[in-house]
Amino acid sequence: MALEARIPRAFPNVKFLSYHSKKRILVTGGAGFVGSHLVDRLMLQGHEVIVVDNFFTGRKRNVEHWSGHENFELIHQDIVNPLFIEVDEIYHLASPASPPHYMYNPVKTIKTNTIGTINMLGLAKRVGARVLIASTSEVYGDPEVHPQPETYWGHVNPIGPRACYDEGKRVSETLSYAYAKHEKVSVRVARIFNTYGPRMHMDDGRVVSNFILQALRNETITVYGHGNQTRSFQYVSDLVDGLIALMACNYTQPINLGNPIEYSIEEFALIIRNLVGGKNSIKKTKAVEDDPQRRKPDISRAKLYLNWEPKVRFY
Ligand code: NAD
Ligand code: UDP
Ligand code: UDP
């Protein structure tokens, strides 16, 4: 089959960049939910894209439409092991992101976010690449400041069940600024808030996919705890816009990327049930340990430095 024919109709218009504007871009975790959407955008912009993934939660299917394209390469590798390639930019997204996934093997989650990040910073240092770290709103823990600005240092339980992820990402940020200061590596840090969209894993375990699946299957919708805890949900295309703008900008401090429209989880369950059109019951089950009670980004920095704000409404 001709290579062009393998690219779905959704992606017909790959740009052809000149030698000077075309970059070699590494996306770690590029076979995952967010990473694969980022890969689509970078490929369509005409860049050369190298995906490194160990397929823990990601799937080849998410990027297989680029397989065989001359600008695309997929490397099956664990980021905890050193990687020697030549690139201009690194989007470092490799890490499980859903609580059941990152709690599955907490030691591995910590290694991925510490040793894996050191390897990417070491690579960036050697080749002079700019690196963008996918951090998270979880660095704010169960926040005492609401909404959360980037200047808030957070409230994280260092030994709780979420700590492998929260503290892993906090160290990942610390490493980034240590390499920036000591080794002159050019770093960008995105603090990503809850994101949803196509290609979320059916068994992802996060609230959006759980509620939609439960509603579609006419099962009971499970709200963990009292349901008054809040989250703010952004659509994945908005996040991809923000990541690309952040990589390109001169601002080097962390930037929140999220949608500031906030819902309680109980309210969210009702919205999903109505959208799907089901008549499911909604049941409150046992609360999960250390569940952050409120989450809403202050996006003033993103507006100011990236001229970015979410465009896609939830419904
Ligand atoms: P995901 O689980 O769909 O994708 C993560 C990808 O990383 C997967 O393809 C997985 O196989 C890969 N991976 C995990 N460990 C690896 C390792 N050791 N070596 C190589 N590859 C590895 O998750 P996502 O939602 O796409 O999240 C992507 C990034 O964004 C993560 O760093 C996550 O922490 C961050 N983030 C996501 C959200 C969100 O709501 N989706 C929110 C905050 C932060
Ligand atoms: N590293 C890598 N690819 C490279 C360069 C470095 O994976 O192209 C890894 C290497 O495993 C090293 C880590 O990055 O352990 C940190 O590199 P750095 O140069 O900062 O430290 P050092 O090698 O001096 O310990
Ligand atoms: N949640 C829920 N039912 C589910 C999955 C999650 O009530 O089936 C709640 C969870 O307790 C949390 C919120 O929804 O308060 C968001 O959870 P998610 O795992 O999506 O993300 P995170 O806690 O990392 O923001």
C-alpha cells in the first residue's frame, strides 16, 4: 500500500518545511493519550518526530497511522534506560498519569519520573536540545490555595498512595531547574490539569472515561466519597496548543495548562449521565485516600506569556 494511503483522511495535509525550520523532535510517552495527539500535530507541521515508549499504558494503535512515514520513528524503549539520539527538542511525557496506573508499581513510577527525567536532561545537555517536562497539577497536592497559581508550593503527603506520582513530578521539576542552572539546559515546565479526549484508554481509571463507560453500559456511576470534591477538565487539543506554545516561548518558569471551569464530581456525574442520555443510578462509594478536594488552575501566566486559553467547552 502507498504510504499516503495509510494516513487516515483526518491527517491529509502534512506540511513540507524547509531544512531550516524542520526540527527533529523526541516525544517520550508519545504512544499515550496526550503524547499521540501531540505527535499528530507535530507531524502535520512537517517536523521529524521520534516517539519513545515502553507501552506500559500507551498503544501502538495510537500512532500507527504514521507508521512508514519518512518523518516518523517509533522506538520501543523504557525511558529509565539511557537513550542516545540527536534531536532539537524533547517533549518528555513518559509517565503513567492515571491514579490506578501510577499506583500499580509506585517504585517504577518514581524511577520513570526521576531517572527517566535525568536521562532526558542528560540527553538535552549533550545535544543542546530544549526540553519540555510534562508536570502536573498534582504538584499542588490537596491545595490550601484556590485556584492554584504557579507560585503556590503545594500541599503533598510525601508518604501517601499518590506520593510516587506527586513527588516524582516535583523532583522532575527540581531536576529540570537544577540542569537549567548548573548545565544551562533550556527547560520548559507545563503543569497540566485534568485532560480528556479521544484515545483515553477504556481502562484508564480516571473519572471522565469511567463515567462515560458506566453511562454507556447502563451501569451504576461510581462517585468516590461525598462528590463535593472538584476538578476542571480541558480538552486535549487545547493542551496540545499550550504545549507547543510553551516550547516556543521564552518564558522558563512553570506554566499551568488547564481549563478553569470547575465542577464538583457529583455534578459532573449528572452532566455525563444527561449527555449520554442514560437513566443510571449514581452511587457514592468509599472515598479514596488523599483525594485532592479542589482543583482549578489560575491561568493568568499562560494568558500573559503564551497568549493561550482553552477554546473547547465541555458541553
Ligand atoms: P498515558 O498513560 O496515556 O501516557 C503515558 C505514556 O508514557 C504511555 O504511552 C506509556 O506507555 C508511556 N510510559 C510510561 N512509563 C514509561 C517509561 N518508563 N518509559 C517509556 N514510556 C513510558 O498518560 P497521558 O494522560 O497521556 O499523560 C501524558 C503525560 O502528561 C504524563 O507525563 C502525565 O503525567 C502528564 N499529565 C497528564 C494529565 C492528564 O489529565 N492526561 C494531567 C497531568 C499531567
Ligand atoms: N544520557 C542519555 N543520553 C545522552 C546523554 C546522557 O540518556 O545522550 C543519560 C545518561 O544515562 C546519564 C544521564 O543522562 O546518566 C545524565 O547525564 P549527565 O551528563 O547529566 O550526567 P553524567 O553522565 O555525567 O552522570
Ligand atoms: N472519581 C470518581 N469516580 C471514578 C473515578 C474518579 O468519583 O470512577 C473521582 C476521584 O475520586 C477524584 C476525581 O474523580 O476526586 C478525579 O479523579 P481522576 O482519577 O480522574 O483524576 P485525579 O484525581 O488525578 O485528578
